[in-house]
Amino acid sequence: MKAELVSIDTDGVFHGEGGFWDSRAERIRFVDLLRGDIMTWERESLSRHHVSDVAAVIRSRRQGGHVIATERGFALVDDDFSPVQEIAVFDATDVRMNEGGCDASGRFFCGSMAYDGRAGGGRLYRLDPDLSLHVALESVTIPNGLVWDAAGTTAFHADTAEGRIWAYEYDPTSGAFGERRSFVAFDGDQGMPDGVSIDTEDGLWVAMWGGGAVRRYDVGGALDAVVEVPAVNVTSCAFGGPESRTLYITTSRQHLETPEQHAGGLFAVDPGATGAVVHEFAG
């Protein structure tokens, strides 16, 4: 399969990330992470909303508006992205938020990473609906692609630097991570795992940083589909559109030694699968 370019920002998206289908607004959103902007694409129109120095992840809130992971914490915003409340998580200046998602109970998780990418420099944080903060995992490096299976008892979490997707035992009642096992390991020849989406058959669609593709792995961890993307740094993928049948794919210009025509562009493909429900933040 080959993904088609649907939009590229004339101002240049530098590091597109965190693709997310906003089902209430019926449009795809993603972040230009290091510029602190929320990007929204709707009917061939791409708009940009600046929200912070860093915008790492965006998800809808059940009561309206959105939750956004910023450089060192979280921000609650209304439907127009105007600030409602800021929640500080840490004060270290050499660490930033990177990627996350919500479980079925509406808890919002986001992983942090060191700017220099040092091993174990980040944590996975959990923001509960009562706005209390918790550390879900210690010592992560470049956390990405957090999704849950349909049963809600397994959490899949990629660490790009480790070249691995981990499958964690997950307690949906407490929101606690348990024992982990290696689900897929990468040697770098096909790129490294970045953002992850999951379909209704528990297949993982993995954006491949440095690999110019999205790769699907079945419930046993076997590769069974590849989507080619005409940009090498593929960062995230998200199902959306009618019946959640379109896979939207974000890309980045970060760390490119030579310019790429479509780097930073938003792509789409019909992969023949249906995306699982993307849960909202319950806070």
C-alpha cells in the first residue's frame, strides 16, 4: 500500500506528531511538537493554533475542550484552545513531554524524555480524572505509541531508542502497569518504532521513524502489512474519517541532512482495517 499526501503546511510543519481523530469535530488533529502548535486538517484546509512552547499530545475531554501535554505538564483548554487550567508535572529544563494517550476509563498518560535522548531519562505519567498525578513507569527513554487492546488488559508502549514495542499487563481498575514482555523488536534496518495506532482486531499499526513506512503487526507480533510513505521520518498514525477507515499519517523534518519534498506533510491511506475507539480524557 502507498499513502497519499493530503496536506502540507506552507509555513512548514517541522516535527509533526501525535495524530488524533477528533470525532466530535470530525477532523484530524496533530501537533507541530517543537513549535507548540496544534494542527487541524479539515476538507483540504490546514490551520495552526499556537498553545505552548511544546505541544506533545492532544486528546478530547468528555466535558468539552481538550487536554494537551505541554513541555513540562498538562493544559486543559476549551474548544477554541483557550487555556482553562495548567497542571505542572516536573520542573526539569532538560526534559519534555513526548507522547501518550487515554485508557478506557479516561485516564491520560504521557511519557517524558530528555532533550539529549539519554537512556532512562524519562518517565510515563498518569493524569487521573480527578487531576491527581502519578508515575506509571520509571526510566523510559523515548516513549511513544501508547495503546490498549480491546480487553483493556494489555498496554502496548513503544520506546523508540530501544527499538522495541513492549506489551504490559494492565489493570484497568487501578491504571497500574504490571509485568512486561517484548512484543516486537526492531534492528533499525526498517526504521525505529514511533507512534502506534490499534485497529478493531488488535492489530498494531506502527509509524517507522527513519523507515518511510507504517507497518502492521498482528496479535502474535507478526508483520502482515506495510504502508509506504514518501517521507523517511514517519512519526504517528491515527484512524479517522467515516467509520474510522482512513489511516492518517504524520511526518517530520527533524534530523534530515538533506531536504525532502514531502517531509512534515500529512498523508492518508485506506488500509482495509477499522480503527479502534480513541478514548477521551474523563477529567
